[in-house]
Amino acid sequence: MKLLEDRIKRDGEVLDGDVLKINSFLNHQVDPKLMIQVGEEFKRLFADEKIDKILTCEASGIAPGIMTAYQLGVPMVFARKKKPSTLNDAVYWADVFSYTKKVTNKICVEEKFLHKGEHLLIVDDFVAHGEAVKGMVNIAKQAGCDIVGVGAVVAKTFQGGSDWVKNEGLRFEALASIDSFKDGKVHFEGEE
């Protein structure tokens, strides 16, 4: 998605050699017009799939997840990083390691929101090592759902997460695929 790649090049910042900071439009402040286009693009990419729900992870997955759900006319469920007191004990759990924060979070989804046989599209803001996606795949499998694919707004393909998804036999679509951060600059797949 050219618009997204241009935005990353303009506003993104490479930190510590392998971390991309894109908090001016996705991970802290959200550009709603861009997120509408993200939802439209995921709808186009997965138009041939039966999708009952979107599954994402809080907090940064919510904006692209909800816009995709809106475009597809389906509900969105997000995995929580902490179990609130209002949530009952009937939940699916998975451990997710955050490479940027260097902590392991337990994510959960209340069982009543995922049902056996439902067709899920997993949407994530960023796939690098793929830890959040692994956790969401784990939860979807616990619920007996069919995963139609994984959509990433941004993928750092050189860090293995997208390969893990494909090796699981799942369809993977990224709107911006980063090949490297050579010389502190973002280089997308297919660039000369």
C-alpha cells in the first residue's frame, strides 16, 4: 500500500537498529483516514474469504481491526492484556512476549465471543517476530475457530513472524513489508 509506505518513510523513525517507531499515526496517535484505507485494503485482499469476526490484540491492533470489521460488516473481538474484574473465568488465555517492552503478557478473550467453526481474520498492527499473532492463533485454536488468514498493517519480514504464519499454513497479507533497516533507513520489499 503505497500511501502507507510513504507515511512510514516520512514519519517513521528507526530506533536501536531494528525497532520502527510509527506512533504518530498508528501506535499512539491514530490517523483515522489512513485506518479507513487500511480497512478497505484488508477487505479487498480477503474478499474471497468467508469472515465472521476480526480478532486483534489491544491496544494498537484495535484501530486497524475495527476499521476492517466495519468494512466487512462483522464484529471485532480484541484480546485483552489484563483480565478485568468484570470478566468471568471462562476465558481463553495465551502468553505473548513483547520484544519492544521485554515482558511477557497474558492475553485473554472471553469464551462467549469466539465460537467453534467461526471464520476469523486476525488483524495486527505490526508483525515482527510474530508473538502477538502466535498468541491470537493459540486462542483461536482453543476456541475451535477457523483462521482464514492474518493481516498485518506493517510486517518486518526479516524478523521471522510472517514466515511463522506461512509455515502454520495460514494466509498472510501485509500492507507494508519491510525488508531491512539498512543504514538506519526503511527499505521495503521489492524496492530497487
